[in-house]
Amino acid sequence: MVKIIQDIIPKGNSNRPRYPMTPRYITVHTTANTSKGANALAHARYLKSGGAGTSWHFTVDDTQIVQHLPTNECGWHAGDGRNGTGNRQSIGIEICENADGNFEKAVANAIGLIVHLMKQHNIPLSRVVPHKHWTGKQCPRPLLGRWNWFISEVKRLYERSDILLQDWQREAAEEALKALCKDNILAYASNPAYWIQKLRDGTITQEFAWQIPVALERINRKANQALGR
């Protein structure tokens, strides 16, 4: 995912309602602004100047993501009224359609952002919805005809990121094991030649044998911590 730039709407603006929100949905829009230069930063300027009373949380273009509202505050983007579920319970994302940008790359960046927000706020895939879901408006227009594809891409990246996380945890566990084994070797075999000979001739002392389960227990505990168990 590309870096998120924070350019928050000022607290005094009428398009920043400042109502607290626990997000339960993610609402996807496209800007319908095909003008050259109408990228994420241009929309940040638009919102900070009032946004014609509208506001949303993130704008995504082909190179960057700009955040306009904290995700614990609602915005005016869903069109379902001041107390509508879309406005009061969903994170609004606008994808840029500027003619001098790469729309498909912007879509890919938006998918990365959506997966990040799903994990951050424990939002299920079933609650990633188009603007049309709330009001029937034909938005996000360029994606409605391939919405199933869009959702399948979100699902695919979500599952892939889980695998990558598991791989990272496994690597962290392996590193922890290596470090702890080294510690135990240093602690319980400070004279390597002596212990190597004991292992070779089979005359391991009771004291050394007693340390083996202690070392293994420590290694197991450390590995579980690294794996988040």
C-alpha cells in the first residue's frame, strides 16, 4: 500500500461534522472528476475549502492516498442523511478519475487501503459497499459493472496479506528460536569441548540432562510469544 498522507479538514469547517463514529462499513466512491490535475491533493484542497458541504475520509489516486478525516469521525459522503448508516457508520473512500492519472493503479491503491482498513477496524468483506448501496446513485460509476471483480480482488489481497503475516510471524519465531538456542548453548555448555565429549561418549551428567527440558520449555514459550499465541 502506498503511503497515507494526512491533510485533515479543519475542525471549524462545516463539512467536518465531528460526530464520533465506530466504523462498521467501508463505502467506495469515484470522484467523477476527469479534469487533468484532479488528483488526491486537489481534492484535499477542495474539502478544506468547504467541499460544497461534503466530506469523506480518504482520496486515492495512482500515486498516493490522502486522509481528510479521522476514521473515528463521520463524514458527509453517503447521501443518506445526517443520521443515515452510510454517513454515520462508514468510512468513505473516493478514487480519482483524473484524465492525467492511471485509474487502474488508483483502483489497486484503493484495494490496498480497503484491506488495511478492514483489518484495522475488523470490518468484514460483506460490509465493503459501493455508494449505490445507500442511495441508489450510480457510484462508483466505473466500477459498478465489475463490482464482483473488485470485491474478489479485495478478498484475494486480504487473504494474501494474512499469508504474508503468517510468514512474517513464522520468521520471527524462527529468529527467536535461534537466539534462545544460542543463549541456552552459552548458558548450559560454556565449555563446548567438554560437553561435545560427554555427548560423544554418552556420559551426560544428571545436571545437564535436567537442564534440557528447562531449555525446551523456554524455547517453546518464546516461540509462542513470537507467533502471538
